[in-house]
Amino acid sequence: MEEEKTKGGIIIPDTAKEKPQEGEIVAVGAGAIGDDNERVALDVKAGDRVLFGKWSGTEVTVDGEELLIMKESDIMGVLEG
């Protein structure tokens, strides 16, 4: 495994430099509850193509289909078609 060392001495393994994963959102919830107990609307919607980290979310199988459940904060960006 190759590693890169920064000027400050921090070692960055190749696995930390991996490109983000891409996926399509198939469903979203109603949003999170904020500190003020009000619902916070999501910025993403079903059908959006998004980028996320390789280790983001939790893998589940629903009706034989493998899916990821993740928080909106795990999403790095939304891709425009």
C-alpha cells in the first residue's frame, strides 16, 4: 500500500484518497428534527444523482435489492444532469 506524507508529518494512505461513490436517491424521509423541534426539510429528493464517501451509510437488502441508508450530511454533492 502506497502512502503519502504531508509536510506536517501526517501519513495519508491511498485508501483515504479514493474517489467518491455515485448513486441515485430512491426515497427520502420527511427530514430531521432540528434543535428547535421543528422539521428541517431535505435538500435532496428521489431521483437525484449524488456523490458520497465509500464508507458512508448502512447497507440493507430490501426485496432482494441492495440499498444504502444514509444521512443527508453523508452526501458530498448533487450531480446535475
